Amino acid sequence: MTDTSQHYNPLGKSDYLSIQHLERYRFAISRLQPRQRLLDIACGAGYGTAILLKHDCNVIGADYDEQAISAAQTKYRHGNFVIADALHVPFKDESFDAVVSFETIEHVHDGHNFLSEVFRVLKPGGTFIGSTPNILYTAHPPYHVKEYGPEEFYRLVQDWFSQVERYGQYFKLRDRTSDLYRRQFHVLFGAFLEMIGAREKIKRLFQPVINVDAKGSDLQRIEDIRIGQALKENCDSYYRVRPFINTKWLRIMVVVAKKETD
């Protein structure tokens, strides 16, 4: 669905976007029980799967990107990561107690197909915890193929699940102003680099290079420390996941949905 460069890892960062990423997984932990069998669809860099593992859940992290999965296996060798398409999950019906999938549905053309897979692999009574950005407050990157407004997203989930709790993450006016400023700067700076033919050279210069053989154990140790720090941080922040209030400054829509029991 996306290339590796778009897989974001917020561990060790303090900007509001990183805080919101981590808060979604902390929120998931608050709604899940240890020893449940979980699927983290579109796990990307794998940090969220590792956080769920710290909650003593039996978690499988799945992502379409082979490089992302390989990197996650290097960083989190105690985890279980598989290559999988979110629209064709390679698991049997009713395999999981819960499915977690944050910032995924906007990467697929048909949200119904994605939710049908989530519904299929969930056990009766199972829980889906998911999110997507509000179309009003995104940069509309090319890898977002279908963005949603609040009501459209919540209704879509309700088409599949009878019990849907609405939540959201909000941001501040200063966050929005800063985002718009940085976005405009990046556009102008990118255009300048393109004009002088230096865009790809600069990109390669700042692209991280990881020596897997030499640093595999160190990567795992560092990431484990960062996850431990993230779990200890105060969750009662402005950017926490909270019950949906209104659409003003609503940046992320979050749902907790239950599959009916037979």
C-alpha cells in the first residue's frame, strides 16, 4: 500500500504528531486484555506491535511492505511479523480476539473491502480498534488514496459493526498554523532543489543507513528502551484519544467496534 519511506516511527520524538501516534496504541492497550490474540494490520515500522507485546498480548504485526517487515523483525526479534496485504489477510475466519489498525483505511481504494477482512478474521464478540485522519486536516499525500470526513468514516464502520464507539484526537490552532507553515516551506524548498537538480542527492544524503548484521541487537535494545519510556509517559495529555465531541480541530477519527456474538 505504501513504500517504506512513509512508515513513521514516533518513538523518542516529542512533536504532537508523534504523541498522537503513541497515544493511539496506549488507548488500544486500555481497551484490550493481556493474552488476547491480536492482529496489528499495516504495522509499518512495528513499534505499535511491540507496544502491544509489552501488554502481554499475543500479537501478529502484518504489513504489505517487505522491507518494513524485515526492519521490524530486526528491531523487535521477540515479535511475530508477517508480510500481508490488508485486503487479503492470510488468516482463517475468526482467528483473532481483536484487530488494531491505525491510519490504514485511507491507503486503500475501497474501505468496505478492508473492513470486510477485519470483520472476517475477528471472533464473535471481537474488537476492532482503528483510526483515520480527518480529510480537513491532512496534507493529502499521494499515498492517501481515499480520505474521509468524520461522518463518512463513522458510518462506514457502522455498516459492518453494530456496536461502534466514536472517539477522536484533537489538535491546537498553533499546531495547525505550524503544519501549514512547514508544508509551504517544504513545497518551496523542494521546488528549489528540483530546479538546481539536487533533490535526489539531498534525499540520499539524509537517508538513514542501517547495518543489520552489526547493529541488530543494539537496535532491539534501543527500541525496547524507547517503548518502555513511551509506556511510562503520562497519558492524560491534550492529544490523548477521547470521546468524540465535535469536528472542530478534530484531526484523527478513532473507533472501537464490536463484532456481534453468534
